[in-house]
Amino acid sequence: MSASPSNSMNNLDRMLHPDEAREIVLAHTPLLEAELVSIGEAHLRVLANDLYAAEDHPAFAASTMDGYAVVAADFSPWREVLGVQTAGERLDLEVSEGYTVKIMTGAPLPAGADAVIKVENTELAEDHVVVHQDVVTTGENIRQIGSDLSKDSLVLRAGTVLGPAEIGLLAGLGITPVEVRRRPRVSVLSTGDELVEPGEPIKPGQIRDSNRFSLVAALEAESAEVVWSGLAPDSRAGLEVLLRQLIQKSDVVITSGGVSMGDLDLIKAILGEIATVHFRRVFVKPGKPLNFATAGNTMIFGLPGNPVSAHVSFEVFVRTALGKMSGRRDIDRPTVTVTLGQSTPPTDRIEFQRAHVTADSEGRLIATTTGSQASSRLASFVGANALLVIPPRERSYAAGEQVKALMFGPPAAE
């Protein structure tokens, strides 16, 4: 079910099932407005409206081979060559029985011709060509008008992510500018006095900030616009001022750290004062102390500070919200059934284990975890192409049992 203002406070005292938490997030996810961009800026953007072809594609009948344009019903083995038809222009010639035009791949079909004999089946003899092909079929080696797309046909549906093939299709149809959804504006904030920048030396008790850089990379992969990223100020007052500023200029604010039960977990305390908090705990491992709040139309995700917890929370909740916000047709990773390749102990919560999934010779998907699943071990994501969904139970999952997996990469070959 979805959260409403009246039950948001009740959710603060509960540990929500991840499906319920996801519904609450999506219930508070706005759809971003559309904007026009040039085709050169449209890569990985999300199409805002259904797109229809304004013209036939191709707009003319064209040869699919290097060869000779002929009349298919002409059975003569000899043809007089009238000229050479190349791509990019159309000769003022008409083919009739006993005549032909040499034609290049992609070139427009001359008037009168209704087939193309490929050059391998011919032999040139001065100004004539000898055809070494007994039967020529009407339409042979010709790409007909509108064979790729006919005028007024649906080209792409709203919510399609414009990848290389889609961009090429739009370019071929002459569609520019393109109406797409605005990119989500996202700010990323790391908290913790122990954090230092990656290039700086560390003192005893300090660690280098990895979450911010991992999250920014994940956002860029989702085509979000990172408008600000940095370390939190040292004081509560400074942190609150910065959060208010980021909320004003962002569609999404992501923080890492400061959301658990400690005295110095300031994000949790500040969000309770400056935003509407919808939940603070989720029945998952890693990532239990996930905070989700809104301030106006801005969504705020308070991610745990442990690197794996932050990354799993992003995959399961933040990425989904970004997809809906951007108007994507498919906002979820593919979910498949996999066979465990090893014994896997459960925990007291629904656990998202990092795993490497391969396809065996019979097409079965076999999953093997990537080693230690400690929430601080970001290396468990290296080489992983899936998150295994391991529900809690009293006994271990044996090798050969089947579980669900969220795939964020294709299965590898065995």
C-alpha cells in the first residue's frame, strides 16, 4: 500500500517491507516536465511523447546490392548499359527491355527497373553486360519505399531511452529537436567527520570518502544531472543550511551516513525538522537505516554510510525513483529466477547479496556470491551482475535451490 500524510508518522516506528517502502517512494515521485533538445544532446534521454514517422523510410526504392538495375521480365542474357547510378543523386534514365543501369548499394532505383542483379552474376563486355542468372524476380535486391517505416507509423513510444539505435533512427527520419523529459537534478552529500577526500593522506581513525564518488558515477549512468556533490560541514547548523540550499535547487538530494541511531547521526535529526519523513527503516540487509523524506517536490534519500548499504539502497530505491521521474517505460531491473551455485545462509532480514550469474550449456542461470557480504566491503560489487534476493528463514539455502535475482548486467557465459 502507499503512504499517506496521516500514516507517515506511523511508518517512522515500523521497519517496512522493501515492497512497501518502494511503493511509498514511487507515490511521492513527480514526473519531470518535457523539454526540446537537439539530436546531438538526446543520447540516453527519455522520450516524452509517442513519436510517429512524418515520411516513408526509405523515401525511395533503393538497391541493396552493387549490380545492375533491370526489368525482371526481360529474359535476354545481354543488356546495354545506359549509365552508372550512384547514391546521392538520381539519373534521368529509364530502363526498358534490353537495357540496364549499373547501380551501387543504396542508390535509387532508375525508372522502369523493378529488380537488381548482383554484380557477381554478371560479366561486363564493353558497353554491354552478360547476365549469368536464369531467373530474375520482381523486387529482387530492392529495398522498397517505406519498407523500414511507413509514413504515420509509430516509431518510438513515450518512455523509451534513446540509445545509439534510437538516435540513428531519429536522425534518419530528420527528427530534431527531440522532446524528452528533463534530466533529474541531483545533489550528493557525504557526512562524517572521519571522511577525507580520496587524494588526501589519512590519519588514524579517518577513511577516504568513497560513497560520494560511487553514487555520482551511478547517477551519471542513469543520465541524471549532478548539480552539487561534496562533504558535509562540520557543524549541525552548517549542515542544515546546506541541506536547505540543496533542497531548493534539486529534484533529489542524496545523503550518505548520519541516519542511524548514534548521537552524531545529524541527517536523521535535521530531516525531522525541515522535511516530511515517510520512513526510516526498511526490512533489508544491507541498508536497514534508509531514510526517505520529501520537502515540497524534492525527494530526499538518507542512505546508510556503509558503502555497500548505500549502493544497494541506490539500486533498489533511488534508481527506481529516477526512472519514474524521468518517465521511463521500464523503471525496474529485470528479475529472473536463478539457481544457487553454493550454500547460502540467510539472515534475519531480506538480504540483497551481490552475485555473479552465468548461463550454463543448458541455459540455466547459476548464481555464485562474490565473497564476503559485509556491508563495508564495496569490493563485493566488483564483478557482480546481480543482487540475489534471499528471504529470511531458519535453515540455509542449499546449492541447487532457486531464488530471485535483480539483474544489473547480462548473464556471463559459463
